[in-house]
Amino acid sequence: MNPLHDKQDLPALPSLLGEYLTYLSSTRSLSVQTQHHYRRDLIALVRCTIAQHENGNNKISDISLTRLHSHDIRHFIARLHSSGLSGRSLARMLSAWRGFYRYLIRHHHHNGNPCLDVRVPKSPHKLPHALSPDEAAQLLTFNPSSNDMLATRDLAIFELFYSSGLRLTELTQLQPTDIDFTGGTVRVTGKGNKTRIVPVGELALRALQAWLPLRSAWLIPGETALFLSQRGRRIHPRTIAYRLHQRAQLQNLDSRVHPHTLRHSFASHLLQSSGDLRAVQEMLGHSSIRSTQVYTHLDFQHLAKIYDQAHPRARKKPKTD
């Protein structure tokens, strides 16, 4: 059983879980994508509890969830790990479960959080993939004709991604009024409904200025999004991912490029040039600098590669008889 990918026979959610998901949406103002992740992880908790009870009716009560103990949660984590889930996936899942029980303690006077003393198996740390500066330039070096609306829109999207390091959901939520062409900035609403101002580079501003006059041809009444689909609606994140993958192939890039690759590339290249971790943290919208510190590892990889290529004693010479 893999509760992350099995979409068949979804269990009925107890009322407390439904209430918690509503709280995440209305009170905490989490993004739709984050809400989806929470729901998926909480469904895994329900499935594990159903399997433990072995009642076969694909339904449990609120009481069943409130009676879980630490040893139950450890058992669930062990089963999920044996089914193939990585330590990173389990850590995210356990975090969602902890949040649910914190909600019960705060709003329903529940006694204790059964997830607090539970740890997950460690997984090898995987660094995010980033393009090299040359690869980023290769990806963005295309000149749409004045009547090619799709390519003009795509270039504005990709340039803004790389210029300002936005999250995919942040970019899709932008409106034209969020761009300050005079000041060269974009106003971004990130996780937790927090707003930040991020610089926008000259090439991205030019691409946006080329897109805005064409946008009105697709715009439908009531729509306020900066980036539109051909139907005049707010562009879907999956469409952006697909268009970026297509463009990477057209630009002869070997590696698979996805939207977060441009965010990683922005952070890595900025850190390589400035070394200012705090500034990069603010521009990325990270609440903790620990999230930003991963890019110091990317920076070290870049420096190590240069060292290996340039230092006369960096590489082992082949032995001679």
C-alpha cells in the first residue's frame, strides 16, 4: 500500500480532519498546492488507522484518531517506509500529522500530540538541481516574433522566474499591478500570505513590457492574472511546467528543466556572485535561513569544479610504468 499514489477507493475523512483542512484554507491562507499536500498526507493517516482497525469499511471516526498513541504513529511510519516511501516524504507527512494534533490541542482541548517523539528514517541529502549561468543564458536566448503570443508570454514567464527566483504558485498569482516598472520590482505574495518585494532584472522587465500589450487579446472579463492561457484564464502551473520543458528541448539543453530549476538557479547564481546568504533568504521568501543554506552547498560544488579544472595539483595524474 502506498497512500501517496493510490487514488482508488479514497477513504471518508472524519469531521475533525475536514474541519482542520478548512482551517488551513480560511485561517492560515495556505496555497492550493500546499493544501493538497496536507490533504494527501492526512489521507495517509486515515488509511493507516483503518488498516490498524481492520474493519474493512474504509471509514473511521474522530474518536479513532484521537486515541492514537506514539507507538501507533511509529508503527505507521515503519509500514510506510517498508512500502517504499523515503525519509523525506515521511518527514513531510509526519509534519502534517503533528500540525493536525496541534490544532486538536488548541481548539478541541485534546490531550497530547502522539507525533512529537516520533522520528523518521534518514534519507541521503539530495541537492536541488540548478542550471549553470551558461545553460540559463542558453535557455532564455530566443527572440519571439511580434505576433507570436505564446512565445512572448513564455519568455516573460521564464525571465521573471530566473530574474526574481519566484515559486511557481507565486508567479501564477501575479497581477499586472504587482510589477513596478519604474522601481524595477515585483510584489509577491508567498507562503502564509506573506508579501515581499523582489528586484526584477532589465531583461525580465523588457520581456514583460513585450507581453503586456498582447495580454489584452486573450483577456476575458473578470480575469486579473498577469499570465494567461489562450482561453483568457489564469495560466495553470502544469502548463508552465510543460512549456518550460518544451523550450529546454528547443534550446538543446540536455537536462530536464522544471520551474523550480529556475528558482534554484537564481539562488545559486546570486549566492555565487554576492555571498550574501541573508539577502538571498529574503528574496526567496524563506522563513528560516536553514532553507537557504542548501545553496551554500551548491556554491561549494561550483567552486570545487573550478578548482578541479584549474589547480595543477587538483587531479590525479595517470601512473606511468
